[in-house]
Amino acid sequence: MNPTASPDNLNELDRRAFVQRSSFATMLAALGAVELRAQAQAPAEKKAAFTVNVAVIGLGPWGREIVNVLARTKEAKIVAICDTYGAMVRRTAENAPGAAQESDYKKVLANKDVQAVVIATPTHQHKQLVIEALAAGKHVYCEAPLAHTVEDARAIAQVAKNTPTSVFQAGLQLRSDSQRHFLLQFVRSGALGKNLFSRAQWHKKQSWRKASPNPDREREINWHLRAEQSTGLVGEIGIHQVDNNSWFLRDLPVAVTGFGGILQWSDGRTVADTAQCVFEYGQGVNFIYDASLANSFDSDYEMIYGTDAAVMMRGGKAWMFKESDAPLLGWEVYARKDNFHKETGIALVANATKLVAQGEQVEDNTPAMTTSLQAAMDAFLTNVNEVSGAVEDFKATFGDADKAALVKHLATVPRQPAASAQDGFEATVSVIKASEAVAKR
């Protein structure tokens, strides 16, 4: 994207934008790809209607996107929006009619109508906000990474752990994505054979610098370009891909080696615009990650390589590339066969045996999928409702004297899949160490 584009266009480079990419199924299928799609789910049991009163603190590009999603979610009522920059509050207000407009987060936390808060401020501001919000009895969704230092991330995770009556969810939205859960089961089933290595990338030629006519404001909104406040490309953008790999492998990195530097944008920033990392896992499976603001080729995706097949994940879709000597998995017999330039791709779709052959012209009939952000917000709201109800029912029946019994009871409450404080802490530490490795080469 043109680095001289408008601030709104520049903001499209949000650190989490990689999860909203378009498909390139035809090109992949030409390479013999097997497209993997989650089976259509049976309609979920209809739950009683509920509404959660939510406040959003931090109204930058991603905070405004969160407001937009919540505004379209019937279970959410946005009762307050907050940002220290008045223009952002005014700009967001049209999508949150009736919400209190605040510049001081303390007023939001003091608002008795607010049940839950979404924290979408710069990373280095998360710690104080999370601690005060949990102390005020609010449920908290905190964007990832949790913090810019290991110490702050640990403090957030510890407070969340010690506040069991409040839901705390880290902003690793892929953890709530039904397509990723489907792929998780597929990868862990052993369908790829023995895990060999994995890799991921995020490439986008753009400065990552946001423009403002006000020098003070420009410095404030470009905090992510300063090493003392930012976890850099690997942390602010790559954390989702790094976490996805650890989640799928059921393992954590034991070491990371980093390379990179300021190779394109010599504009005073102190974080690398191009970085490569090798994460070493205890089981001997290395994960190679690279991110660049200097070249856009091949955009972003994640790969896991096994002895029988490799899987590529990109946004809401995935494809499998089988080795010629790989055993038959079974489902290929019944799956739809599509011809792509004399290669055959096998699509894993619901009702595959009922599909009519499409001939040479392949159609993509994939239904519109819920975005990862929407899935994460849905999980957060549902879990807030379930936990809040469980707390109220317990106190109404047994009183609030026995805290241990209440905590034990809350542990039995069913919850939607979501990133926990532990998940957020582990992912945050991984990318902080990676960022340090890049800086130190």
C-alpha cells in the first residue's frame, strides 16, 4: 500500500488484520491442494436471550472495529466508549448511539451499568487498565499482546487468576474460531504424519506509521514504532501466528533466535521493519517466522509440515498437500473432487456426497463465515453471561462467605472456547523474547 495514503488506509495495517484475508483457492488447488473446511454444524441449542453491558476503552482503528462488531451483536449493549483523544470518541459515537462518551477510563470503571470492558489501548497501557478493571468487578477482554514486558504480562495474568468471579479473555481471537478448532482436531489426529517443522509469515509493504497533523498526537499514535513501548512486528502482529503454532503443537518454545533490522523505513523508528525468527520447541520441531514491512509478496499464512502431508492455513480457510506415499485417510473417497489444471483437489465440505459434479468450472460455494473477531466477542459475551449468572445463583443460594466453594463452583461452569490469561501470558512472553532476539540479533 502507498505509504502516502490517508491515515484511514494506513490503519488497515492493523496488527491483527492478517486474520481477514481473502481466499486464493484456485492457485493452491493447481498445486494439488486438498481444501479443508469445517463441517456444517448442527444448529446449537437455543439459549435464553441475554444482554451484556459493554464499554470499549481505546478507540483507535482496532477499537473502532470492535465497536462495529459489538454494535451488530444482539447480546451486546455498548454503554460507554472511552479514549483520551476526543476526536476518536466523536468518530466512534455514531456506531454506539446512547453510549456515554468518556476521556477518563476511571469514569468508565466507576459506571455501575458497565458489566464488561474491552481494552484496546496501546500495549504498554494494558497493565494498569486491566488491574483496575478487575478490581472494579468488571469482566475484561484485553487485546494481545497482554503487555510489552514480561513483568507486566505476569502481573496481568496473576490478577486475572486471582479474580475468578470475573471473566478474563486475552485477545487471541483464533482460539475462538470454529474453523481453527476444526483444523486443530485434524492436525492433532496424526493426519500429517510425524511433525517435522512449521512456518508462518506476514508480508505487507507499508510504513506502519500513522499520520496526524499534530506532532504530539503523531508521536502518541505511533507508539508501536518505539522499542521501549512496543513488542515490534513479531509481537504486535505476529503474536496470533506464533500462538496458533504453539496451540496446534501443544508445546511452548524453549528458545528463539532472531534476525532483522530497519532495512526500508529509516524514519527514526527503533523497531525492525523486517524480522526473522526461529522458535525452538522441546519436541524438536522448529517454527520459522518472518515479517516484513518492505515487501508484500505472498502476504500471510501459516504452514505445518509432516511426513505425510502439509497444511496451509490462511484466514478462514486451509488446504492439505499430501505426499505421494501418504496413506489414504478414508474421507477422500466421499469428498468432492474438483479438477484444477489436470490436478485433483479434494474438498472437505458438508454433504460432499450430494454435490453435483461441477466439471471444468469450479465454483466456490463457501458460506460467509463468522470472523475471528466476531467469534471472540461472541465467546466473551456468552462466558460473561454464564459466569455472572453462576455467581448470582450461588450467592442467592449459599451467600458469599465461602469463597473457596464459589471458585470450585465456577470451575464447573461450561464456557465457550476462548484464550485464557495463561494462554495470553505464554504467547506474550514468546513474542517479547522473540522481539528481544531480533533487536539483539
